[in-house]
Amino acid sequence: MRGLHAFALAEGLASDDPARIVRPPAPPRRLPKAISIPDVERLLAAAQTGQAALRDRALLELLYGTGARISEAVGLDVDDLQLSGESRSRAIPATVRLNGKGGKQRLVPVGSFARDAVEAYLIRARPALAAANGRATACPALFLNARGGRLTRQGAWGALRAAAGRAGLAQVSPHVLRHSFATHLLDGGADVRVVQELLGHASVTTTQVYTLVTVDKLREVYAAAHPRALG
């Protein structure tokens, strides 16, 4: 109707546009897509053999294990990782320093699966990839391409797309892994404020969209816990 009235006014068929003060309807809110935990496990297990496979497995484990954006992952240097260590009283958990939007940095824990995958890549594959550089100064990047340079966003996308194809999964992207990271944390009982910090969101409002995805989980908990949920 807005377009019709605007057309009529432009063509001289009407002297006024009464629809100009009518605000257009808000577009439907698109919920983030996430894949199930079994699908994530299939994806992560779909790496082939060889040096590139160790790199790709480490990349995918880190994306899902930390909720990092693809740009944050390929922008990592080896020095951004703290995979092990001990203080006088306790072991120091593995962490990674991610450089987010606007130059904001955040420290995110690295789970045991991602830590083991990254360590395997650093020991068994990265030295050979770094040697392909042929320069006196090695590239500081964590994830290297076949020429010993920093892995690009396109290269990381290709690695994910290949793994998704082998796993029989469609429409999987780095952002889907980020969504899955947040959704699975909330399903597991994590506080939305903690998820906000892990994702690097400036406002909790951005993170709260993930709570809408977990409505099925809320139904399950309600049905199991409320005495009059089931009749």
C-alpha cells in the first residue's frame, strides 16, 4: 500500500500520500542457526589425514570450543595461546587471546579437545608448513597455509566446507559454529552474561537472541520439573 500511494503521487494521480506516515512492518527476527552436538562431532571428525588435516581439525575445534569469529581465528598468532602452565598452587587453564571488533581483546578458555587438537597441530604439522615459507623470519600466525603464510578467511572457509561435505552436513559456516557454541552453552545452563563475555558482545541484548533458540530446552525442563506440566 505504501508503494501504491507513492506511485500514485509520483504519477500525478493523487495530490497527497496518506501512507507516508505509516511505518513499514518490522521484518521477522531471524534466529541464529545452530547444529546439534552429534552433528558438531561428525564435523570435527571429518578431517582427512596429513598436515592440512591436523591444521583443519585444530581450526574447527578452536572455532567451536571458543566461539571465535573466523576473522579472530585466522588472525591468531602462536603467542596468543596459553595452552599449559602451572603456578605454585594449581595448574593454569589453557586460554586464547582473541582480538575482536573495534580492537577489543578478550581472554577465552580453551577446552581439552581444542587444546589437544591445537597441540597436535603445533607439534606434528605446523613446523613443516612453516618451513615452506622459505624466509629467514617465520610467520607468527597460528594457522598457516601450504606456502607457510597466514591462512586466509577464504582458506579457513574452504577447510570448513570440505569437512562439512565429508560429514554430510549442509549450510555449515564459521558463524554457525559460533551460534552452536553459544546455544550449547545456554542449553547446558551457562549464564547469558558469561556467554556475552565469551562471545565478545558489547551488549547483552545481542546475546539474548540465543535464548530464543533454546525454547525446546525450556519446554523439556518445564515438562520434567513442574508437577502439573504433564497430565
